Amino acid sequence: MSVPKPTRRQMTHLIGVALTTAPALSCQAAFALTRHKGHGQVSRKAPAVIGNATPPRPVIMLDPGHGGKDPGAIGVSGTYEKHIAAAAARELYHQIKAAGRYDVVMTRADDHFIPLEGRVDLAHRHKAQLFISMHADALHDPAVRGASVYTLSNGASDAQTASLAQTENSADRFAGPAFHGMSSEVQNILASLVHEETRRGSAHMAASVVSAFQPRIGLLHHPARHAAFVVLKSADIPSVLVEMGFMSNRHDEAALRQAAYRQQVAGAMSAAIDRYFQGAGTNIARSG
Ligand SMILES: [Zn+2]
């Protein structure tokens, strides 16, 4: 007797259930879910292109961090991270639109709160091929400045990134009691649900951001870092979180307040997106 394969929607739901009940799941169960979803992936293959039909443009989901009741970090001179994130994402949105090579959507176009899980859901709903979360958080050390890019992993690359992930993940405290208490065990399970292919895509995008930023935007020392960021947990959409600078540093804050600087950051991110999709054509598609 053959058992019908679950649809993509059912699997997304299943994984959602797995995540909400995650503390009760053993690592083995989480692994089984990962493999199971892998089998259901046939539907991801694009239909054959017949004649001169142009394939659909890739969809990019931009995610300005925080919003509404969650201001994000507050800069040394009082700037809210949520406003910087939204302004930079809007600039990037317009640049991508103008170039006409991709479709682009934003998780929020105005100042409202979205829980982290909701941001990932939106990316799935829009069938995004790339998810970019945009931030300008604060660090304990006000001297640290420069841009950096983060991918998901169950272990943090360094203590600074671990504490950054903890701050970012705590954004859901604004969402009410249902979202409280993301234990490190749950975060490990989140990370283990991510497909290897997605992981490679995220790493490729992070490397593209670093190379595109290098000549024009100041970077943090070791700018490509990783930790268990909940907003990057999509199992099948390569995802990165870009810290465009830090609100805790007065130079970064002053720069990010300027539209001209945000244009430069968005320009570098557009170049990174091009680099990513050019590479995706040769490396990622072949491995998928
Ligand atoms: Zn943030």
C-alpha cells in the first residue's frame, strides 16, 4: 500500500508543529523530519520551460528588523534601529525594482510589529528564493563598528555573535507569552532542520555580501559570522541577517542616519544579490 506524500503546505505545518512542540522532540525525531521533508521536495523543481517562455524572476524577501512596539536597538543619539532598518530596506527595495531582474517583497512596509516566526512564514508564502533580514543592533562595546553578515548555525562563531543572537531572538518578547522561552535546545533543533542545500546557499550569500561590501562599506573584523538566529531558520530558503553597522557606535549611527550612506549600503547589497544569483546558476542549482 502506498502512502501519499505530504504536500509542501502539510510539511510546513508539520515542521511548525515540530517547532512548537520541540522540547518534547528527540534529536532523532527532528532528524527524521528533516529527511522526510527532503523527500517531499520534488515540487520545488521548476516546470520545464517550453518554447521561448521566460522563467519567472527569483523572489527576494527583504525583512527590515523590528517594528511597531519593538524599536530594536536605540542609538547613542537616540535613533531607533527599526527606522534605520526600514529606511535601508526601502532603498534596497527600490534599487532592486529599478534593476528589474528580480521580484522583491518586504515583510513590513510600515512601522508594525511582526513576530520572528511570522517573518519566515511570509517568506514561504511569497515563495521567496532568498531572505535578507536587515538590522543595525547595539553591542556592549561602543568602539566596535562596521557591517557584518550572519547565517544560522546551532553554535555561535564567537561570544559577541551569541549575545547578538540572544538579543535578536528576544524580539519575540513583544509578541506575548506564547513566544517566550526559546531554549537553546529548541534553537539547536531549528538549526538541525535546515537543509544542507539551504545552508550552502546562505553561506554563499554571506560571502557575496562580504565581497560586495569590502571595497565600499567598512566591515567588522571577521565579518561573516553565525549563530542560532530564529529569523534565519527557514528550512528551504537561503537566509542571511545583515548588520549594516551598530547603533552603539556613534560613527555607524551617524552614517546610517544619512540617506546617501544607506544608498551606498543598498548598492552593495544589490551587487551581492547579483553575485549570489550568478553563482546560484552554476553552483547551487547543480547541487540541488
Ligand atoms: Zn536588530
